[in-house]
Amino acid sequence: MLFCQGETKYLREIGSELEPVAVAMERFALDSGKRLRPLFAYVGFLGTGAKSAPEIIQACAALELVHVCALMHDDVMDGSDTRRGAPSIHKSFEAMHADKKLVGSAENFGTATAILLGDLALVWSAKMLHQSGLESATLIRALPMYDEMRVELMAGQYLDVYEQALGSSSVDRSLKVARYKSGKYTIERPLHFGAALGSKDPEQLMNSYSSYGLPLGEAFQLRDDVLGIFGNPAETGKPAGDDLREAKRTVLLAKTMEFATPAGQSIIKSALGNPNLIASEIEAAREIMKNTGALKWVEDLIESLTSSAREAIEHGEIEPLAKQYLGDLADIVTRRSL
Amino acid sequence: MLFCQGETKYLREIGSELEPVAVAMERFALDSGKRLRPLFAYVGFLGTGAKSAPEIIQACAALELVHVCALMHDDVMDGSDTRRGAPSIHKSFEAMHADKKLVGSAENFGTATAILLGDLALVWSAKMLHQSGLESATLIRALPMYDEMRVELMAGQYLDVYEQALGSSSVDRSLKVARYKSGKYTIERPLHFGAALGSKDPEQLMNSYSSYGLPLGEAFQLRDDVLGIFGNPAETGKPAGDDLREAKRTVLLAKTMEFATPAGQSIIKSALGNPNLIASEIEAAREIMKNTGALKWVEDLIESLTSSAREAIEHGEIEPLAKQYLGDLADIVTRRSL
């Protein structure tokens, strides 16, 4: 089945009021995105040596819709205006409210719609998995991994929101957020999900996947943090220095505050959470991150975590082609540009 | 298993930061609530004549957590400060932010937390169902009803949000919202879910359930709308006249605007969406709803819809005890106080 086509058709049948919802869901889910979670799930499946089938691909693709929910809700929580170079969902429905001269607060309408579209994506994901055509026994083996992945996502998101609200910086706490949001949710659990799809006795393989996925997930989050400050907007789809503007409490930030002089610390502090940040202020913060050695410290940590991940698969009983893909994916998720 | 106990234990193991989340989830899910959707699901199951078992009860209870998600997100979308006589989730986390003197906007922190807790409730619901201990074949029969129910909820919620934003009143459109939000989500689909749990060939029974559930669901929503204006705060858990304050576009409102004189219409219009509404203004609006005959029109419609629902079960092939329960539930969900 074409990704979510039946679902948007159903929305349109309920009524023309739902046309903007159908269009927004199609665009958001189909226009772009790296598809990392389905990719890891599929490679996790291949690692078992089982033979692929269309229902396996559909089951893996269902993970992408969990991520659609996460992104839509994340943008509301962070107040992010852009996503993948386009207006975020709440912003685009806020604009629709203004265009159609609807009554009440356009901002509240945008928020409400983004909450509901995210919920719908989460429900569609489960429906897509449930109706993938997997044999009952296979589906039932994979469901616990799927559920754990979603619980860990929500727990990780709360840890992240709470960390921002603490307003202090701690390398340990930021790494814990990274472990739940990225280590588990993005890499370890999708691999486990794939292993459960392909094997009746995946325990040993799952251990190898954990040893690979947890450090690599942290490295992925650290790379994301570096790109949030140093990334090229044309590649990240977010404005330059966006993590400063949003005062994201990252490992890079915590390490910078630890290493910086009081003068440097106050430059960083005044940039954090400033919605009107200008290019020279972003550049000044970047210089401090470089000159203090904080950036290098993070780059070294990314490298060492990625090496641990690579070693973990060397010794695992993983089908050779999957092993090669896992190596390639380790490069892709930690490389210096998107 | 005790409802969601294992889940909150897991949150606490992740870290003490999650303690407030665990406490809020336990209170919200366990302190009160009418449990209508689990009740309808269980009666739908009993209607098949199958014998009950603990896993059936757990599967039905899982529907309550979908509703926990709906309420938490609904309160954010409506900007409602209270739920069941206590602060709504976003308000209680907003207060925690202030108490702990956290940084950033307390309001945004409250909103973010309520979005995540709602998401978590939705995921826990699926997990509770998946792990209920149902036989695979039974689970797989029930999943499509479960998924449809959740899609219809989200579609109905969007129709509702959009209807509020249109700012006009239409009986037809308000009834359509009631059909999705209450007819399908609250009654028809839970009954179908129960039927699928109990029978391998539930088609005829499901037809009877639809003929009962859709009109009764509309009647339930109409009763809710009447209580939103005329309800006793001690029973509804919401302030008096709350639907006026939130400018809810209900059938009662649409009919009042249709029947009222221009002078009456302008009194109603000035009350709608006024956050500082006082008791005499609520009373004036109530009088207009009574004197125009709009309230009676809605009461008559509730009665006729409830009669249709009752007739539908008279002729259905439904196990007698379940038939009696369905009759009782028709009273409960449409009676004049909560």
C-alpha cells in the first residue's frame, strides 16, 4: 500500500473540512525526512538472515509515523516555526486560520491542530503496523519492542523539556536525555523491533544491537547538537544557530560553560534564549565553543562512541550484509553535515 | 495487573525527574472518571454471550487510557484550567514550574508536559491492550476496532476545533461533530471492540450496536452540551456556564441563535468567549435558551435519539443480560444530572 494513502482518503470521506489535514499529513510524511528509524528496523531485520517481504517493509515504515508525531509535537513544545525548511505544522495552520479569517486565536488553532495531527500520526503508525499483513506470531513478537520504543520516546522528551526548564547545564544529564531520545528511541529499539520481526530467538542479536545502538545513538544526538549551532541552514532546514535561540541544554553547551572564562560564559548566557539573535552573536558563541576546546571535546566523544558501536558489531553474530549496512549507517548518522 | 502500576514504576526507574509524571498519570487515571468506554466495550463483549476472563477486562480497561489522552490534550486545546474539579494537567505542571522556580515560560512548560503525558497515555493504552494476555487471534480481531475508534476520535476533535474557529452555528455541523466525537468514539466503536473480543462472527451484532450506539452517542453529546450551560459545578467538575466562556459551538447554541430575537442573539453573542462572565450574565443566557424553546427542542431530540437507541437493541440478537445493561447505560449517559 502507498504510505498512508488509504488513511487520507478516509479523512476526505468524512468531510471537506478535513482536506487541509489530509494534505498536511501527506506532505509532512512524504516530502522528506531521513527515515532513520525504518532504516534501522529494516537492517535489524536483515541482520537475522531472514528473507524480506512487503509486509516487513510496511511494518518498518510504520515507525516513521511515530517520528512524525514526535516532530509535530516537538515543534509545538519548542515553539519552532520551521521544520525541514517549511513552516512547522502549528505555524501553517495558524496561517490558514488567518487566511480564512476564522474566529478566535490563530495561535491556539495552530497549536490545537498540531496536537491532533501528531496524535493522528501516532494512531496511524499503530494501524499501519497492525494491518501490515505480518503473520500473527510475528506481529505479537514485535509489539513489545514497538511499545517500549514509544514509551522511551515520551520519557526522553520529558527529560529534555525538564532539562531545559532547569536552566543549568550538566554533561551527565544531557547524556541521559541523549540516551533515551536517540540511543534507545532512534537506534536500539528500531533494531530490536527488526530483530523480533526476523527471528524467534533474537536475544543474542538484540544484545549486540544494544551495544551498537546505545553509543551510536548518543553520538548521533551529539552530532545533532553540533549541527544545531554550526549546521548549514540549507542542510538542516532550521535557521543558523537555532539551538542558541531555543536555549537547548546540550552536552556541547554544558562543556562550553565548564571550559569558558567568566567573560565567555556571559557571552553565551546572553545569547541563550534570545529570539532576536544576530549573525555576529552566533559567530561569537561559535568561537567560544571552538576556542575553549568544548567543540573538540564533543567531536572526540562522538568519535569514541562511534568506535564502540563499530566494535560491537564486529563480534556480533549478524548477517554480513547487515553488518556492512550498520557500518554505513554509523557513518551516516554521525557525519559532519546532513 | 493494577492499572498502569508497572508503567509508573518503570518511569520512576528512569529517574527521579519522572516522579511528578508518574504521580500525575496515576492520579488522573485512577482518581475518577466514568469509565464509559471500558463499560460499553465490556457490555459489547457480554452481548456475544462469551464467558468473561481477566484478559477481557484488561483489554476493555485499555480504552480508558485513550480517553485520558483525549482529555489531557483537549484541556490544552480549549485552555481549560480545571478537570474533574482539580487543576488540569497543563495547569498543575505550570504551577510546579513556578513552585520550583524553573527557568523559561511556566505556561509553555505546562503545555509541553500535557502534550507528552497525553501521548504517553495513548501509548500505554496500546501497550495495555497488546499485553493483556488475550489469545493472538482474539487480539488481532479487536485491533481494527481499536484503531478505528482512535482515528475517529482525532478526526472528531479536529471537526470540533474547526467548528469553534468557524464561529458560526449550524445544527447539522454540530451534530456531525457529535457523531464522530461521541457516537462513534464513545459508544459504537467500544461496543464493536467488545463484540470482536467475544465473537468470531460479530457482523450482525455490530450492526445492532451501530443502530444503538450512533443515536445514543449523539444524545450523550447533547446532554453534555446542556450540562455545559445548566450543569451543577459540583457534579460536572467544571465552573458554571463553562461552555459559554469557551464559546462552544453546540447544537443547543445553534438552535438558540435560530430561535432568539435579535436582542436575545446579541445577549448570547456578548456572553460567548467572555472569560470574565458573571453569574447574572450566565443566568440571562440560560433564560433565553429556555424561553425560546431551544432547550426543549434539544431535550426532545435527546429523548427521540435515546428511544431509537432502545428500539435498536429490542430487535437485536443480544444476550439478555447485556441487553438490560445497554438499557441502563442509555439512561445513565443521557440523564439530567451526572
